[in-house]
Amino acid sequence: MTEKEIVELIAAFMVLLGSITAIISAIGIVSLPDVYTRSHAGTKSSTLAVLLTLTGVFIYFWSSGHYISIRLVLGIVFLFLTAPVAGHLICRAAYNSEVKMTNKTGETVLQNNHDPK
């Protein structure tokens, strides 16, 4: 195997790993009990899935044609910065709207020192 084939194999493996992570994320969103845990599955693991996929595509384009896509780099950076913040804001809005947590949830950190009104 040449060096180019090895790098393309690594890129394909990253895309495959991103696809598997996306499937796990989708299963988590469907099966978890409340909005807080669903938001966790929706932001953390799907962010990882998209980042793995975009990084694999970036590596493939870079190795096959020495093409560096600024759009892919900006997409990776934008997603890495905005998805966790959006998940945090969704959970904070749900908490301020007094959305019930599942019975399995114990004490919350915000319970004693946060007044939504």
C-alpha cells in the first residue's frame, strides 16, 4: 500500500466512525427519557459524529488532490463552537420553563441558587 492509500483508508475510517456515532446519537435521542438527556445526546455525540465525518472528508480531499477546502475548515470550527452552546441554551431554557426531569434525576446544581422568575 502506498502512503496515499493509507491516508485515504484513514479518511474512510473516520467517515465510517462518524456515521456509526451518528446512529448511536439518533438512538439516544429516541430512547432517552427527558429533554435534558436528549439534548445531551443531540449535541455531544452528534457534534462528534459530524466533526469526524467532516474531518475524514477534509483528509480525503487533502490527500487525493492536495485540495484544502476552507469551507470544510470553517464548517468544522463553526460546528465545534456553536453546537455545545446551543445545547446548553436549550437545556437552560427548558429549566427556566420548569420542564420536568425524569424521576431518575437526583438533585440539580441550579435548584438551590437559581430563580427563573
